[in-house]
Amino acid sequence: MGSLWTMVKHPDDVYPLFKLKMAAKQAEKQIRPQPHWAFCYTMLLKVSRSFALVIQQLGPQLRDAVCIFYLVLRALDTVEDDTSIPTDVKLPILKAFHQHIYDRDWHYSCGTKEYKVLMDQFHHVSTAFLELGKGYQEAIEEITQRMGAGMAKFICKEVESIDDYDEYCHYVAGLVGLGLSKLFHASGSEDLASDSLSNSMGLFLQKTNIIRDYLEDINEIPKSRMFWPREIWSKYVNKLEDLKYEENSVKSVQCLNDMVTNALIHAEDCLKYMSALRDPAIFRFCAIPQIMAIGTLALCYNNIEVFRGVVKMRRGLTAKVIDRTRTMPDVYGAFFDFSSMLMSKDVSPQVSCKHGCHTRMANSNPFPMDVLIFCSSTYFYNGDR
């Protein structure tokens, strides 16, 4: 009933949703028949359906390389996240993971649900990896080695400062940006992007996920590690879990806005990175997640619901982003619209408690105007509005 009501409220979502559904079915049809490739693409659909759709924008060879790159890093992430693995066992696995991808027989049972299947049958991923071109293999190996070493460093290290936060996000996401840039370059389709811009592409996505997933992560059993930096949240509460309690609503939203503002620092770099891309397929592959990220940040900003439930873009809006993102002016337009939406929330809304009383929220974290100015100047200069 809820989805039907959403369609009534947003009738222009219906056609993009239909196209998205058809694209998902088409993606399933394109799964290669060989057992190892069938496993990899089927597993990709299970661990990230949204990424599996976006990856279909790419040509066959690059698509295979990005698929394997993603699964290798998801496997590495599964080892990092499994709190049941003793530290003295986990550290050497993380540090040597880049070697295991060359071993068709290696596997390690950990994780849960689809991630356990991925780890138990990792030999399929290794077999597919060994069929990639040498340039792709070298890029994947290098990033896996650097990420594994970075994850190992943070197993015994808390995220205290904003510098720690940036460093951790670099290891788990910025390096993904660097790796993708290397894969694009190895395909012959793009120049090699700078490390700093590639890093920002990853950090923008990772920080958005960390913000959006606060409640799910803080309530996870067994307890999940949290990556909100103490330097930010300690300005508002004594313990990170205090942000979810109703009596701290005002401070929680102030902290949230601080986190969103920190993430937006990377937006301009992301726009610069995307504006340099030449290949239309690679451009769409990169642009769609970035638009989804700024859209999610716009929803999260000044929104107490981040600490109460799930905050995410409605499926119809996601379908429209996927359908309508074709050129850089489309990206500027989306960033401008979501930045304007975010900026319009830069007020002090009321929060209602269960007793019906209201509290005004003091917004101590002004929106970084440079993002909106950059988008609007480029957007309007190009004559797109």
C-alpha cells in the first residue's frame, strides 16, 4: 500500500521505475555462462543490487574488471567486519589478501548470509581475476594490498580526530576511487586522474554511508565498530550512542549537520573529476552514485530521523537519477537542486517529543556555500537554465 501511495504522490516516478525494473532483468540476462563468472555476477546482484545496475553502464572488459575489483574488496571488507575473528588471525589475512587473489584454492569462512557464500566460494572470484588483463590485475592487486594494510592499522585504532576519519575513509573508499581511475586508464578510455580527486570521489560516498547508517550500525549485534570521529561528536554528547536518545535531539542534529558539512567538503573535487571524463559509459558509472550521495546528504541534513529510522531517497527518485544522468550539465543540475534543497533546510526547525512539546534546534553548522556557488555558476553559465 505504501509503494502505491508513493506512486500516486509521484506519478512521474512510474516510467523511470519501469525502466529500472527492465534494466535489472536485462542485467540478469547478461550473466555469463561460465560457472565462475556466473557466480561473480550473481553474487554482485546479491551484495549490491544498485552497484550491479550501475556497472551495466560499462563495456564488457571493463565491466568484468570492475565486478571482480568490487567483489575482492567486499571480501576484504567481510574479513574486517567480522568481529568473531581474533585480531591475531585477522591481521595477517588482511595484510596478505592481495596474494590470496592469485590462489584459485584459497577461501576463508567468515561473515554471514551472502557474504559467507562469497568467502566460502572465493575460488570463483580468484579464477575470474586470473582471466583479466595484466593491467587490470596489477591495479586490483595494488589497491587490495594498500587497503588491507590500512584496515589492519585501524583494527587496533579508534577514529579520534577528523584526520583519523579522513585516513580511515581513504583506506576503505578513497583507494577504491584510485583503483577505479587505474582501471579506467588501463582500459584505454581515460587519462589517469589525480590521486587527490580520485580520493575525494571515494570519501564523498563513504562519508555519506557512515552518516546515513548511524542507527543501523550503533544498534548492530554483535556491536559494530563506529567511525564517527570523536573530535566531532564529543562536542555534543559524552558517548556516541547518546545521539540516538530523544532527550539529546537538539545536540544530535547539530552533530549530524557537522558531519554532513564535513562530507560536503569533497563535493567540488567530485565535480572536477567527473567533468574530466570522456567516455560516456564511465561517466554515467561515476556520476550516478555521486548524485545519489548528495541527494542522501540533502535528506539527512537537519533531519532527526537519521537517529530514529531509515533515511534514504525514495526508489522512484533513484530510478529518475539513473534514467536522466547522461551529461555533465545533468550532474551540475542535480547537484544544484540537491544543494538548494539542503540549503533551504539551514534553519532551526522544531522537534516534537512524544509528549507533544516542541524544541527549537539551533543550527550551528552553516551550509558550505562554495558547493552551491560552484554548481550554480557552472550550471547557469552553460545555459542549462
